[in-house]
Amino acid sequence: MQMVYQNPFLLLNPKINLMIKIQSDYSLTYLFISHDLSVIKHVSHHIALMYAGQLVELSKNKELFANPFHPYTQALLSAIAIPDPERKRKNIVLKGQVPSLVNQPSGCRSILGAQCKWAYMPER
């Protein structure tokens, strides 16, 4: 059985542990569509990261968080809040223009465009 959730976490945060248990007990597959990587980290085994409709990174959960390749992935991970006010993290801000989704450039469609060396990374 497969279940699809789009930005489910505003409503489901209190139920994450129950969802994980049900997933394990019934061999379910969930497809989550969200920008909240802090929650994705806890419920996903594999992660496909997209930017402007293009797959920019595909990885196993632990590998993505330990060694992100694409600059967009790195920026998203740097935006995850740390629940300890004493710990600081460098926030990565991508500079440049968001590309047109109508006249999409070739190669990587991220803000970095032609400067980006990671258009697609095969699964690690």
C-alpha cells in the first residue's frame, strides 16, 4: 500500500511516531512532498530533492544529511532550526536570480545555473 502526503506536517506533527509504527507494521510506502527536511529526516529512508521541477539530488536518508552534494540541498539543510540557542549554524544563502520556469535554462536550474556543477547525482 502507498500513501501520498503533500506538506502534511502542519497537521500531522503529533502523529509522526504513529505513522512510522504503522509504516513498519503494515509495510507501507509514504511519499512526502515537503520543504521541512527536519521532519523528512525522521520518516524517510530515501530522499529525492527537487528544484524548479528538476531532480537535483537522490540519496539514502543518512547519506543526504551527512554529505549533501547539491548547493540547494546544502542551503535547505542549513535552514533547519537547531533547538539549542547556544549552538549556531552557518545559514547558506544562495545568491542569484531564480530561473524562469517558462524558458528553463539547460543544465542545472537552480539559482546557481551554469555555475552549478551538480545537475543530477545518481543514487548513493
